[in-house]
Amino acid sequence: MLPQHAGWLLLIVPGLIWGASFLFIAEGLRSVGPNGVAFLRIFIGFLTLACFPQARNVKIDRSAWTRIFFLGLLWFAFPLTMFPYAEQHVSSAMTGMLNGANPLFATLVASYLLKAWPSRNVMLGIAVGLLGTAVMAIPAANEGQNSPLGVVMILAAMVSYGFALSIARSLQQEYGAIPVIWRAQAVGMILTAPLGVPEVLHANWQLGPVLSLLALGALGTAIANVLMAMAAGKYGAARASSTTFLIPVVALVLGVAIRSERVEPIAIVGGAVCLLGAWLMKRQ
């Protein structure tokens, strides 16, 4: 347990880890293909969560496994494959910045599933956020056909997360976050293995990518989820989710500082507008 005065770390560290994940993906791609990156991060995350007794000791009813299967597909297998494919076409900074739209898509998907429109103020936040997302994508439209493809992959991953979060909510209320995440990772690992394992076996390994993939799996796919679950228990889901505001900022700083990625000023403006939209939604 964290000391009382250090509880604020629960609200910051997950965002820092997830923001750095896009740098780790880009580094991992230097040695292994996108399917291999997706499989390895889920595999390493699964092994890491297996070290937590809470993940292993909770019994899950057989009736819940259909939802866990779709959670493994929509939270892990599909989106975590889309990100490394996208980073073959756009920078890690751009990928992380576009992730600032995650709350927008989660709200839109939840509204669609519930057949209920959000409040007027939330709709304003969504409109502002989607405008920012469109502005961020403008530079990609001017960089040839590959860059828009990368943006589409990232947005597809965001939609997938939106459906996954709707499924996860009831499962986590019944069984707790960590047991559900661990089993969903098992599903994701199985689904990504057919394409991922061959790429891992034929990888050109170097120390930097190996360390990046270890950090991506152990930290980004496991520990950050544990800390997020702890933060939700301590502060509530709404406040805990504020950590996602750090993701675009961290991804931008690391992409520019470490990988010397070039980010157009208009994309940064779009990222700020997107974060404003997410903030407007959260404050309601």
C-alpha cells in the first residue's frame, strides 16, 4: 500500500506509463513486427498480473466467459494490434496525442449502447473533442496515403476501447478489476498468438527493443491497470480516469525529445482542443 501522503501517485503514474507506451511500441518495432509487439506485450502483462494473488484466487462463473472473451478481443487483441500497425505510418507522438480522444469515443459508444443521448454539456465536450481530433489529423492528410491509414487504425482502436469499457464495467463490479483484466489478457494472448509468435521467432533482437517491450508489457499492460484499479477504488472512477489526460502530453514530449519526431504545430493545437473537450466532459 502507498503511504497516505503519496496517494496522488495513483492518479499520475498510470498516465505517465501509458503515455510512454507509444515510445516503447516504436522502439519494439525496431526488432519485431506489429503482431509480435501486440502478442509480447499481452504475454508479458499476463505473466506480470499472474504474480498478484488477487488475479488468480477469484473464481469467475462460467456464464461470464462470453463477456470476458469479447473483452479480451476489444480491450487487448484488436486495439493493441492496431497501435503498432499505426505506428508504421504515423509517429509515436501522434499516436499518443490521438489517444486523448479516448474519453470521447467511450462516451459515444456508451450512449449508443444505452440508446440515450448524453446531456447537453457532455455533448458540447464531445463536439469540442472531436473537432480537436479532426485538427490533429490534418497534418496526416498531407503526408501521403499511409499517414491517414495510421490515423484510421488509431481511431478504430478508440472505438474498440469504447465497447470494451462498456463490457468491463459490469464484470469489474462483479469480480474486481484485476481478475477480469488477467483473464481478458489470456484471451487476448491466445487471439494474437497465431500471427504474433511467428514474428517473435523471426525477430532481430536488440537490447533497446527488448527492454522497451518488457516495460510495455509489465508496466503498460499490467502495472498501470493495477494502479488504475486502485485509484478507482480510492478516489472513484471519474477522478481516477483523469490520469488519461497525461497520455497525449507524455507521448508528445517523449516522441520529440527521444525519437526526434516532428510534430506540426497545428497537431499540437488539435491535441489541446481535444483535451479541452475531454475536460469539459469530465467536469460535468
